Amino acid sequence: MATYPPPSEEVVEACVETFRQERHRISVFGNSVREFLATHPDLTSGRMPVIHSVKYRVKDEEHLREKIRRKKTNANRDITPDNLFREITDLAGVRVLHLYMEQFRVVHATIEREIESGNWFAPEEPKAYTWDPEFREFFESLGLKTELKESHYTSVHYVVKPNDALPAACEIQVRTLFEEVWGEIDHVLNYPTPTESVACKEQLRVLAKMVGAGTRLAEAIFRSHREFTNKPPPSPASG
């Protein structure tokens, strides 16, 4: 991979200051997204809610500095105060966790309805990431643009804003609990600097395959339970 000269520290600090000035607005909107998803009756009601849990964070300033430097040195992308909010859309982040894949249909439909109703504005299309061809087929069946990841990462990302004029964007990530375990371990080893351990890289690949098998097994368990109890699978509400 080619590397490029890092950005000047003056530019990095100017970007951080721009973020600092909008941090409250970004935080308020991100928290409203978290609250909407964490309390939505289609996602949280019943004996078996669609979602397991929701996490929320606002990016801290040091991680922002690292990301600006990384985008410049790895991809030669210049992040400036003028384009900061267009280039970095995960300054606020909400992560939605669910148990098995079929539940994702309901989460996806809930987010899409909020965008289509005009309550949220989406500056870019949602995107699914996975290493697994079967999961890719599932995501594409829902109309999601899908990218195969050599890193063995699996998650669906949405970017939403209150409207087109405001800089306050929030990234929503949706994944299974199995994928969350893999993601947390990968994050520790590979963020902000990727591990150079060949053993760790190979073990992460093995873990990804185990996680994929676990996700499939969870799906099969709940399918068997539905058949035994004559209950339908979770389905998106109509409105």
C-alpha cells in the first residue's frame, strides 16, 4: 500500500477546532438517533425484541486526529475544516446489535421509513460490508449496496442527518452480537495501527468464520423455535 506525507498539524488542529464548535449539535442529534432506535416499539417490544442493545458515542478528539492523519497517509485524502463534515461522517455513532440475521429486515425497514418520511436526511446510500457470499446475497436481496471485505468485517452502515443544511451527521452501524465480538477484538488489534502479527491476522480470519457459523446457527435455532411454536418470523411494520 502506498503511503503519502501526513497532513500538517496546523490543519489537523483546525479540523479539531471546527469539530469542537459543532460538537454539541452533533451530540444532540446523535443522541436523538440512539433514543429513537433504543425505544422504537417495532424494535423493542414483546418477549423477543428485534434488537438486543444500542450503543452510542461521540468521537473523541484524539481519535479524530488519528483518522485525519490516516486518511491522508493511506489514501491521500485531504481533510480540511471546509470539508470535514462531508469527509468524516461518523463523528457521532450509534451501533444497533441484534441476535440473528432475520431481525435485520425490521431494523433496516425502520431506518428506511425514517429517511423516506423526511425525519432524517441520508447524504449517501447505506452500505453493507461482509466477507461472506451468503450474507452478501441476503443484503443485496434488500436492495443494499454490498462490498466484500478482505478484513472479514460484517456490518451495515447508514449515515443520517437532521437535514441537508446542517453538519450534524450520525453513522448507524447494525450487526449481530456475534459480529460485535469479532469487531471488538479486531478493533483492539488493528486500530489505529494494524497488527503486524501474522498469527493474529490468521486467528482473526478463523474467528470470523466461527462467528459466521455462530450467526447461521443462531438463525437455525430461532427458525426451529418458530416452527415448533407456529410463530411467524419478525417482519417490518407497514408504518
